Amino acid sequence: MFEKASRMKLRFDYKGACSVEDLWDLSLKNLDNIYKELNRHKRDSEGDSLLETRTEGDDVRDLQISVVKHIVEVRLKERKEAQEKTDKSAKKQKILGIISEKQDQQLRDMPVDELAKLVDEL
């Protein structure tokens, strides 16, 4: 799909003409707007006629829709993975904090003479 799009030098109507590469830099909301506009044009061009045949423009629009849809799916997946990574990191930090507190408590519960031995060993 991307090879075909790049060979065709596929462009999207968004604040002028933007390339496939430019789509990766747009916000999800902007990508959604482009997707909606492409689908609107697709619905408008598709009639209830049995005599109309597909044109090259229809194929280009279908490719544009596929490209935008794929980019949104990838970006949503990346966002989800990043959130999961952040959540795991926060949980890990919390667990490490609890471990540290328990170790501190173990030291507090030790008799003074054992603490003194530990200090001498260091």
C-alpha cells in the first residue's frame, strides 16, 4: 500500500497538499477529519446507478482512505503501548518504594548492637 502510494506521489488535501510522510506528523483529530472528508467524497461519487464504473479517481481515493486508516491504527496502537509502558513504570516505582520502606523498617527493628556491627562492617 505504501509503496503504491509513494510511487504515485499520493497527496492529500489538507492545508494545501500534504504527502503520505506528512500524515505521520498530523494529530489524530486532523487525520480523522481527512478520513471523514475522503469518505464523504466516496459516498458522493457512489450513486445507486448500475451503469457507473469505477474510475482511477475511485481507486486513488480508496488508497488514500486505506493509508489514512492504517496510520491512525498504528498511532493509536503506539499511544496505547506508551500508556501501558508508563503504567508499568509507575507500578514498578511504587513497588520499589514499598521494598525500600520494608527494608528501612527491618533496620529500625534491629537491636542497637547489630546496627553498630553493620556500621563497623561498612
